[in-house]
Amino acid sequence: VASLTHFMQLPGLPRQTEEDVWVRRKAPNTLVLHARAGACVGDLAAYDAFTLGGPYSVRGYAPGELGACRRFVELAAEVRVPLRNARRGLPGTAYAFVDAGSDLGSSAGVDGNPTDFYRKPGGGVGVGVGLRARGAGRVVYARDSNAGTGAVCVQSTRARGSCMRTHCVITRPRMFTAAARHPSPAAHTAVLRACVPSPVAVHRDLLLRLLRTVLIVPGPGADQQ
């Protein structure tokens, strides 16, 4: 996995001088450009595949909502405007963003092809706005391009010892509407199964497979031979 992030003062606006930054204590209006890509070589289990979607991938989607893949690319652009520039004493930042991600058609190479089985799109674009309050957390509204719905995420940060812990609550959770993209009878059932399997279920299945291999459990009718 490789990533690149570039910060620059927002084009089209007067650039902040050293006096603005160090004397007037103004923060620059910033444009952030981010790119991230990854690929795997060799055999790969389905639960080790890259997942697309989530607050640290493509915002506007739940974690893994866009699919699982062997290769991916993510692009993001974000505009940040410090609130203290408008009025001193407001410790926070308002921002707007556009995120995009794609599996580059590599989801078919994942064992079992969970992206197709769960009727996930394999890519999408998310747009949104947010407000970050220094030391308190953030509130983000993001909207996806596939289902055309939005969700609000509230992240509160609190100190515990010497570290910071972040808690995220989706106020209106939703899943990708597979029936709109795949208008087949099986698509309505796929919507109910659109969530990524929990680690407990994955570990349980692996344990059962291991026991069957070690114990060599006979199949039906084996005792009749």
C-alpha cells in the first residue's frame, strides 16, 4: 500500500504572510490532495482482501460497503477553512471533501468474489461537509453517489491517560440498495446480507474447517461401507 498527501494554500485567495501566521495568528485556507493505492501478489484469503468504504477510505459509505478487492485506488480532495480566520477565539475548522475509490476490476480475483455475491458496486464517489472542533471531535455529513443517500457521523474524542480515543456513531445507518442496481429477486435478499461478516463468524468457520480436517469427519453413509 502506498499513499501520498499534499497540502497547499487554497488557490485563488490571497496567500497568508508570515505576519498573518505569527502575529495575527491566522491559519491558511488549505487544499489537501490525497491519493492511496494498494495491490497484493500471490494467494489471498477473502478475509485478508482490501475493503473499500468507511471514514478512512471513501467517506459516505460504511466500512467495506463498496466491496473487497485485490487492487484498489482512492483519490480525495478536501478544502479546509479555519474558523478563527472569521472570528478569533473559535478553535475549529470547517471543511468540504470529495472522495472516490475503485477496485479496478480486481474483486473477481478474491476467493468467492464477495463483492459480486453481496451485490456491492466495486467503486463509488462520496461528497460531504464537516465541522471539526479542536479537542472535542467532529460532525460530518457525507452523501454517496450510488444509492443517493446521506448519513451523519459524530466523532467525539476524549483523553484517557496519555492517548486519545475516538467514538463514531452513525445517526442514520444504511446499506447500499442492491435492488436498484441489480433488479433481480435475489438482489432483495442480498440487501439484507450486505454487511461484511463479523470476525467472530469468520473465526468460527475457520475453526470448524480445521476440526473437520484434523478429525476427518466422515460424510453421510460412510459407516455403511
